[in-house]
Amino acid sequence: MGLPDSSQDLSTEMEVDAFRRIFPLRFFERHLSESLRPDARPLGKARDTIVNPGLVSTADGSALAKIGSTTMLAAIRMEVMTPSTDSPDEGCIALEFHMPPICSPTVRPGRPADAAPVISKRLSDTILSSGMIDLKELCLVSGKAAWMGYLDIYCLNADGALFDAALLSAVAAFSNLEIPVVALNDNGRIVAISGGKDEDNASIIEKKAVNKEKRKLTLKNIPFSLTCILHKKYILADPTTEEESIMDTLVTVVLDSSDQMVSLYKSGGTVLAYSSAVKSCVELARKRAKELKQILGEMDID
Amino acid sequence: MEIDRVDGRTPNQLRPLACSRNILHRPHGSASWSQGDTKVLAAVYGPKAGTKKNENAEKACFEVIWKPKTGQIGKVEKECEMILKRTIQSICVLTVNPNTTTSVIIQVVHDDGSLLPCAINAACAALVDAGIPMKHLAVAICCCLADNGYVVLDPNKLEEKKMSAFAYLVFPNTTLSVLPEGSSVAEGEPVEHGIITSVTHGVMSVDDYFLCVENGHAATASLSAFFRKNFQQSQRDSSKAG
């Protein structure tokens, strides 16, 4: 514990910023005892969330999601490929999560961040197991052609709760996605159609168009996630990087729109999670899922 | 309605466990752990001087290297490394040897389902063999949810693929105290009911998750007993030899 008396003496003389750097845990605990956090949020409240769809014009679907300062940009590019023989009626999604050096002072070029492949795998597991996307919708010609979606998520600012923001941006990008118009040409290959103004194009569209107009995917069971920190008897929702570096026990709960649990991820940490703590985290995640559903709903209307 | 498992086990029955320690002579600690056909080899080197770049120099640091049976190292292996590293960090006493790095190397010998829990158990046994100071052991179990709501423990690979959802749960080991009142309690539950690590795959309802956790508690009791018997056995053998 150190010398509590000396820190009491120092705290009267020290500036707040210095105290925050030198005794970070004590700084936070002083706030937690008043049920607040340094940015004046109550313990169970997440930061302000903004979702902006359709920012990348060259991509078939894109979205920017900001939770507080954590910023994620997701972009989807669709390409035609031959489906595998095990599932000739299904398309495929390839997800990649990137943490470029811009996002955090700890990430250097040439050395990929430790967290990036882990978040990448967790995201693809969550999206595929939640059943949000029906891969059969991505089929063009059974056994011969299907869509492959390359989803790239770039972290532009890493300020805690990376998985939550990345999942939100991925979901928003999928709801913004418009599958391009293609047709089957004489060689039996799929070609993209740029516009319907050409006479040749128009005849192709009438005769062999595989899908006539840009269509959107139907998303069911959309997953929403919330990361919480467990510290002694406190549960903090939506942590910032500073909070994550001081208190190391993180629990991520992912719920879908029918209140089923898609994932409960707790990876070590000094605090053990008892069922009361897990239940509280699930409750906080439920509230958050309602908020996020509303935000995504507003985005779609625009 | 009872579940029929291919190998005839009851839903709560674990596969035969086998653990041998001190099998490799170069590492400071080593162990081989097998549950049925899933076999994992773990080796511990350390503590070595110095920590990695971004790590806290006032605490001991752990690094985990996961080697799959075949193929190159990809995201799956990186995720397993991260989960194992954080689990080990939470069970070891980090302040005893500050500014040191301990390496845990996991080699997958055969994967027949429930691989990550097997690796966590093997790593614990290897850490004990190396003499790394720990608060308690991490006992890992895989709980699957069958379609009719039954929880099945320790599935093999075919069962894992068939099931709608499964969860890897890691708990502290059950303590053996002279007086039953002596076992520690926190928040109204015994300490060994706290979850160290939980990784789930597939969609399940919140109540089903808690059902898995309850079944996991029962399994940790039998796994802890196995650990205890195994360590006491080898201690007895080495004291006879010496």
C-alpha cells in the first residue's frame, strides 16, 4: 500500500494532474467512492456514441463509429468468387481489424499491436456466430459464383472499449452495404455493370442480370456489445484507455436483438467474476443494447 | 431426456485425465496433460531477467508461445496466447520476482476437442513443476450446450462441432481446509466459484450460461482433486527416491 500518510500530505500540496499520474489507482478510487468517474460519468453509463454511415465512396458499404474518443472506420468491398464445394450456396465474409500507428502511442509501424489479431478473431467469431448475416443471401449462381465481402476495420483512435466500437462500426457498415449490380456475360463470367444508360448494358440487364438493382442485406439478430471493468465491488461500463491500464479485469458481454447472449468474454484479471457481478454486467449490456439499437435506427432513417 | 454421447459418457462425465510432469529436462518446468485424446505439452522457462518493452517493470511478466500441431501461426493461435497469458497473470504472484520474464510454451500434440482448457491445465501443471509462485491453480473446463438445453462437459471434437454453443470456463481450484467453515467466502459465494476466464462461442440464453457455470463448478471439484492427487503422488515418489 505504500505510505498512506505521505500521500495524504502530498495530495494537499500536489496538483490534480500530478496526483493522477503518480497515484492513478488512488485518484480513481476517490472518484469511485462518490460513484463517479473522472469524466463525470456515472459508473454504469457509456460514453456518447455517434455512427456515420456511407463515408467511403469507393467502398460498397462503410461506416464510422465513435464511442467517446474511440474511433473506428469500417469499409466493405464485395468481390465475386467461386464458392467452396462444401457450401455451394453460401458466400463468405473476410474480416480484418487494423491498428495503424495513428491510433495509439504504443503502436509502432512494423510491429503489429498485440491486441489487433485477437480483436480481429473475436469480431469474426461474434459476427458469424450471431447469425446476423445469412450467407445464402450472398449467393449469385449456385455452385459457380458467390459474393465475398472483405470487411476492413481501421482503428483511428484507441481510447478503450475497442471491441465495442469495432463491432458497432461493422454492424453499421453492413446495414449501409449495397451489393453492386452484376450480370452474367457470354463467357459465363460475372461482370459488373456500371450504369444502365448504355444500350448494350440495358440489354444485358434485361436478359441475364443476376440481380437487377443494388440491394441491401437483411440483418437479423444484430449483436451489441458492452465492455465493463470489475474493480473490487464496482462495475464500470465502457472504460477509457486510462481506466483499462489501471484496472485490468475486463468483461465483454455481447447480446443480440432477441436478448440472447452471443458472447461473454473475460480474459483473466485480478478480480474473479461471481454470478452477481456477471448478472450486473448483463443488465448493463441490455440497457446499452437498447441505446445502440436506437442509434442505429436513427442512422438508417437518414 | 438423456443425451446419448458417442463414447457412452454421461453428460457430466469427463474424459480420462492424465498428467505427467518433469518430462523435458531443458525447461525449468514441463508437463504433459491429456483429456481423452486431446494432448498438450507445456514447458516453462524462467524467470529470466528483464521485461518486454511496454510491460510494467515492477511486476513479473509472462509470455506465451502457442505452437499448433500443423500449419502456421495465425489469429487463432494469437488469441489463445493472449487468453492464456492473461489467465496466468491473474493466478501468479507478480510481485515476488519483479522485472523478470517467464516464458510458457504450449505445444499441441493432438486436438480432439476442448483444446484451450487442456492447455490451461497443462500450463498450470508446468508452472507448479517450475516452482513459479502462484496464488491458486487455474482449473479449466469446456461446457457445451446441446439443442435440448442439456449441458455436456468436456466434449470431443465432433461434439463441439455439433453443439449450438460452448463455453470455456476457468475457475480457481477448490481448497481443502481442515474445518469446512475455514474455506473463504466472498460475496456470499465460495472463492472457487469466481470465474477467472470465460470464452463463449455460439449463441445461448443468459440462463443457459449460468447453467454451464454451475456444471463447471462441479467439474472443477473433480479436476482439483485430480491435480491434488497427482502432485502428492509425484512428491511421494520423489521423496522415496531421494
